[in-house]
Amino acid sequence: MKKIDKERLILAVAAPVLAVAFAMLLSSAILLASGRNPVEPYALMVDYAVVNPDVQVLIVNRTTTYYLAALAVAVGFRMNLFNIGVDGQYRLAAMLSAAVGTAVPLPGALRMVVIVVTAMLVGAAWAGIAGILKTTRGVSEVVSTIMLNAIATSLIAYLLQPSLLGKRLEGSNDLTTGELPESAWLPGIPTSAPGSEIYGFIVVAVLLGIGYWFLLNRTRFGFDLRAAGASESAAAASGVNGRRMVLTSILLSGALAGLTGMPLLLGEAHEYNLAFPAGVGFTGITIALLGRNNPVGMAVGALLLAFLKVTSQTLDSNGYVKEIAEIMEGLIVIAVVVAYETVRRWGLRRQQQRVGEELARTHQASQDKVKKEVPV
């Protein structure tokens, strides 16, 4: 491996490693300042995951969901778009696809396809509102997607009324779309943990990660997307329609967001109800930042965040507040920004240094050549 390749690899790994280390250091300082052991919580969380196979399965399943959310965010990031609306897009898509899945009289496999396609279309359509507002009126996608999150929450509450798409369970205030037929359940991957299975949708998530890499790095569309995200004016000069790329990328981001709820819907819950998790989209933002929009990096980031979310439950029973994991997650976001900027500046200085060294070598070589050609 060439020296420049080694340095590029170091730069790619250094930022997320520094971010996580910095977050752990600050979290330990907070624990120490409050008079608690600054190391024991991490040991408890690791031990909780290692000893309990069902916790390991839960971490993997949560990783699958987080990874899909991160992919949705990353597509927008590569186009220099900040799709904060993944959370609303994913929940609305899960609710409507579950309602459609319980209503259509189709065989299991076809019903499952209809559910997945519906989720993608709903997610894309909801994200498309922000895309249209940006391309036609110049409205920032940050503002519009935040507002659409709130609207999605209210719309879900409205549609889940028993008089519309919802059903009220007897003896409960919970509202649900109704349980999907068992033929539409996606089989899981058996594990050694009794009663625990890895979501079968993990296979789709892996394929989507590979497809994301191939699309961005091996296709003309991916090149146009990255070019327009880096410089819209330069991309326009090469014939790329900036507005079309903005709309296409945000539609693709929304479609991926719609798939975020499928592992849970098809693999475990089999219905949409008021307990369906919220906040997954915002976790996806953290993971996309931590993984630098790289499919492998985001997989590692999703695994880390899933580990923190799941194992933090053991802290309560050991005298620690489980919110320490949430503090660490927030610190990771801050640390990611600081670490990436630090590494970027260091990389820029190294690049300038290499250019200077190369120019000096070229100048010295030209002087030596002149000395040889000109007689003394």
C-alpha cells in the first residue's frame, strides 16, 4: 500500500475513533464529578451484552433499524441535503403500510411486497414535499422536514382513530392498525437465545448497503449526485441538472426512510401502534455523521449506538442512571464535528506539505539538469 493510501486510511479512521474516545472521556469526567466510578458503567454494559445472548440479538436487531435510518440520512448528506425528517417519514410509512397490509387480500409473499413498496412510496412522497418546496420556492429542507415531522405525528394520531384506519384494543387505550396475517410475517434467523431471532430484514439492509456503495461510486447517477453536492455550479457546468438531483436524492432518501420500520413491523411487532419507537431518524443522523456516510462506517456506528441504547438498561439496576448512555450519544455528536474538523485541517496541512515537498524536488531536479547541460 502506498504511503498516501495509508495516510488516507488513517484519516478516515482517526475521526470516528477520536470522537468516541473523546465522548467516553467526557462521560467519565461527568461520572467522576458526580462522585461515581468513571469506568464501572462501561464494564457493566459490556458484561450485560456478553453474558446475555438475547441482549446480543436485540443489539443486532436494533442495529438493522438504525442502519437503514443512517442510509436514508446519508443519501441526503451526499447531496449536501440535511433530511431531518427521516423520523416522520419512517413512522408514517410504517403506519400506512401496516394498514394496507391488513386490508389487501393477497397471499403472504405478495402481501409482504405490497407492504414494502407502500412504505417506500409513502416515505418518498412525504420527503418529496420538502424536495418540491426546496426546488420550486427555495425553502430550506432543514426547516420543512422538521415541520413535516410534527405534521406526520399529528397525521398518524388522526388516522389511527377507530373511525378511520385504527382499532382500539379491548381494555386498553392503545390504538393499532391491526395485526398482519401470519403469512405476511418475515421469518427471522434462528439464534442460540431461546425465543429470540435476528430480523430477516437484516439481509435486505446488507444488500441496501452494498447497493448504496455501488450507486454512489460506480454509476453516473452517483457521480452526478456527489458532484452536485460538492459544487452545484461546477456540476451545472458539466451538464448536471441541480434541481433534478436535489429532488431525486430527497425522494431516494425518503424511500429508504420508509424501509426503516420494516424490520420491526415484519419481524416482531406485526402491527403499528402507539408504542412504535420514535426518534430513530435522529439516531440515524448521528450514525451517518459518525460513519462519514460510508456504508461500513455506518454499520459500525449503528452497532455502537445500538449497544449503548440496549445495554444502558442494566445501569438502573446497578445504581447508575441509564441516561449516561444518552449523554454519551450526545457527546459523540459534538465530538464527531470537532474530530472531523481537526482531522480535516491536519489532512489539509499534510496535503500542502506534500505539494511543497514535490515542488521542491521538481525544482531541485530542474536545477541539477541545468547544471549538467551548461558547461562550467
